Amino acid sequence: MWEILLYTRKDCCLCEEMKEIVRKVAGEFPLDVKEIDIDSVADLQEKYGSEVPVLFINGRKAFKVRVTERELKKRLKRLRKEAVASSG
């Protein structure tokens, strides 16, 4: 299972697009999705204010502003392949 952390903000059309992509991909991959509104945490607002949405996979920044369904699936497939290789 992959931990997805999505930094967003209210009234952000790009954030809504990325959330929809994550929802679609979650039907095919085991994802634990958490969403944080950066405007509720001053440090996050300062750090990511001009980059939202920002998507982290297992604690590593993977995408900012835009991601396609294809790109996210490709990244998760690569991570799955790497996990299998390292465990075997």
C-alpha cells in the first residue's frame, strides 16, 4: 500500500483535478490517501503556497500542480516493480 499525501487548498480547480485523478487511480492501486489544506498550517502555506496541489508518495514529492492518470499509474507501477525487486 502506498501513502499518498495531497497538499491542497480551498477553491483550487487544479487541486480538484488532482484529487479526481487520485480517486480514479485508487480503484486500481492500494492507496492510503490523506489530504491537507495548506492554508490551515502556516509552515505549509509558506512552503507550498505557489505549488499546490502537491502530491507525495510515501513521503517523497512526486508531482506538483498537475498530474495525469497515466503519469500517476506509471509512477506507482515503477514503485511496485522496485518494491518487488528489493524484496526478492
